[in-house]
Amino acid sequence: MKKLLLPAVLALFTFASCKKDKADDAKPITKENVIGSFKVTSLTYTMNGVTADGMQTLQDCEKDDLYIFKAENVFNYSDAGTTCSSPGDYSDTGTLSGDSIMLSGRALKITSLTPTAMNVTETTSGSGTSIVTNATFTRQ
């Protein structure tokens, strides 16, 4: 019995100490790692300490749209999947500086980047109120 128990315990420790899945590994925030197509899968707004689900503010036809970051600082928004009655496709140019993407004068801070997702935060303020927007974009 002891001969069977030792290999089982060793196997348990071997598998338990394995490195986590590569899909969860953080990637450096570089232009090359940001390039790709993403879909928003989580969106929250926090104002005065109250957090709201921003996904509820999106129309169904907006929830399947693609956010496409291309080389040469080109950004495309594509009304993919279910098309809205007035498609919102557009292109823009932006810049990546450190962990921030500048698009249309808006600064989006990348808080994490993995092979499968990018999390960004934007803080805006006006009339003495600050709104923090957090979004998770899943790579397509």
C-alpha cells in the first residue's frame, strides 16, 4: 500500500505545482500585443462609490461589435454580428504610450493584457463627479 501511496502523492504535488495555463499569462503592453480583434464582454461604471453594470446600457446589436486594433496605430470599430439600425462603423488613429491608448482624445489605461483578454480603465470627471469605466475586451 505504501508503494502505491508515494507515487500518488508525488504525482499530486507535480500536477499541483504546474504553471498555470498560458492563456492567463500577462503579456507586456506593446503595440504588437495589443493588435487584434476584441469584443467587449464586461463593462462597469462607478460613480460616487456606486458601481453599475454597463452591459445593460448597450443595445443587443452593440454587444457583438468588434474593436479592432491594427498596426500603424489604426483602430476600427465594426458593427459586427447583429447590425444596429444605424451602423456605427468607424475608423480612427490612436497612439499607445506606456500602458495608455489615446483614441479620439480619450485616454484608456490598459490594466491587464493576456493572450485572451485586455482590461482597460477610463476615468472622466465633470461637475465635481468622477466616473470610472472598467471594460474587459475578449480577443476574437
